Amino acid sequence: MTTRTDEPTSAAPALSGPLLRFRIAAYVTGVGLLGLCFVMVLRYGYDIPKPSAIYSPIHGVLYMIYLVVTIDLAIKARWAIKNTVLVLIAGCVPFVSFLVERRVTRRVQAGQKL
């Protein structure tokens, strides 16, 4: 009998739901942050404040969802507090949430701690 080494460990299937929610939230937050940057350019660069006034609260709600979903995954995957805070902050920097999402996904699927 042979075993495959590329299969996720037994911890990964239990985290598949929280991981999927995290991946979606990280992607939505990343795209939302890029949208926020765009409306901020409109607001301060071209003196068009209306899109920012509408979009900024939407982005705030999306980020709060990202925080909750990330903390849920961190608790279930037993991440260290420092690493959890770094992943939470990653949602504040354009493009970084995409990079962190890939790293977190690889580690969780491999059964490794973050």
C-alpha cells in the first residue's frame, strides 16, 4: 500500500469551510481595497466626492467581514496571535491580501501552522 505525500493532512478537511470563507473574503477585500483607492483618487485628485461617500462605508463593512472570517479561521487553525494580526493587517494594504491569501491557503491545506 502506498500513500501520497501531496494529499492534505487530516486537519485540512476540517478547515475547508473556514478556509473557503477566508479565501472569498480576502479576494473581495483585495478588490474592494483597489476600488477604495480608485474612489479616493477621484475624491482628492479630481474633487469628485460622491463615489467616495457611497463606496467608503461599503468597503468598511467588507473589511469587517474579512476580520471576522479571518479570526474564525485563526481560532480553528490555532494560529499564533502575532500571525493572526499580520493577516488582519494584510487586508489594509493594496494587493497584499491576494499574496497573503495564497500563503495562508497553502499552509492550511498542508496542515501547517501559520
